[in-house]
Amino acid sequence: MRQKLRCIFVFLSLWLFATGEEKTVSEDMLMNNNIIKLTDILPIGNPAEYKLHLGCPNSDGVNPLNEYVKDKNNWKGWNEWQGNKNVWTRKYIFSFIEFPSIANAYLFAGVFEVKERLPKKYILEECPEFSKWDGRLICKFYRCKGLRGRAFNLERFIDSFDVLEVLPEQYTGEIFCGYTNVNHSFSVLQPIVQRERRDWQSALSVIKGVYLISDTTNGKVYVGSAYGDSGVWSRLQCYVGTGHGWHDARSNSFEKKELSTH
């Protein structure tokens, strides 16, 4: 199995070539005085036909939210994984993914019908009637410390989900957080770069500077510079594409492993 690597990407110095002030994004939610329940938006029907899936990082540190952003089929695979227990004992799976940038928040990630139960996995089919809201509903849900596992009876918790925000489109990764706040794993950066998120691309294409990449598994560091027409963004594109940026020093020390930014 490919070794997982967390690196730190630090801006040692930056040169701004953009005009105007840096734009910031408010963390305030678009809410009114009335609490919107999840059931006000989604037609659940009979909750007793559903299992609730609360996705969170696994024991290897892999975050399902990153997998969801990279490819929805990756998230489907999380639901299809069976493990040692048959947890999907009902017809449908009502899935959420922990949304770590907001306390006690979960992203609605679709509903799946269990078509077949094999010895090692499930065969699932996504329910299209819920696809309009897939990746767009951020809900408040308090998961108490004693609530262990990933599968629960939906009727027990469905009324506990309050809608915090309805995104205008399906979630495609984190909003650009400002130059001094970049501290992200490769698994977060990869879909941002691959999808060419405009906020990240616009912000990082107009700066040039010196940066440091640190492998937090062994303490090794690499100092590089971004001075091309597309600035830091072009370097990130290269690192995401190759894993080492075509530098012999990084290629020899880090190989093609996962890197992240800071």
C-alpha cells in the first residue's frame, strides 16, 4: 500500500503582482430566525427503510470528504465496503460526511439503494430523486461521544438534522482561505487543482515567492521558488501531477507520495 505522506507547504516570502485588495470569505452562515429541518427539504417517506451513514476519517486518516470531492464513485465505494459486519440491513442508505470546517456539521452525500449483499461488499445504486441536494446541504448534527460506528437507524436521528446552509452547487472543495492560512493535505489540494477551482487559481496565480515543503513523516524539507507567469498555482499543478515537481532532490527523498500545504 502506498505510504501516506503529510507535508507542509510554507510561503517563506511572497511577491504580489495583483491589483486591489485580497478578498476574504465570511464564515457566517446564511440563516434566518426559523430553523429549517432536513425533513422540510427532503422527502424521507418511511425512515424505518433507511440506515444512516455518518462518514468520518478512517483509521488510516483518509477523509471521506476529500474522496467525495475527488470522485463521487470513491464515496460510493465507502458505502459499498462491508468489513466484518453486515451493517446495511435495510433497503436504503442515507449518507452524510463530516464537514470539519464547521463544528458538528455534516454534508448530505446522497441516498443509495442496497441492490445486493455480497460476502465482502454491497452492490449499491444511487437514488436519483435525492441527487438535486447531493453535496449541497450542510446540516447541523451533534454526534455524542457514545455514538460509535458508521451505521444507525435513521428514524432515531432524522429529526436532529437542522439545515445550516444550502450551497448553490455541489461542494467541490474548500473555499480559498487566505495566503497565511494554507495548511492542507495533498488529498485536499489534489481535487482543488484538478477541478481548477477559480478562487484558489485566481489567488495563487498572481503571487510569486519562495516556499518550503516539509515531509511530516520524517522531517525532510525542500525549499523551492515560484516565479513563472502563473506563480504558485503552476507549482501546485506540477506537484499534484507528479508528486515531486520534477526536482531530483524531492524525487529522491519523497518519491510520488502525498503532499500537503501550509
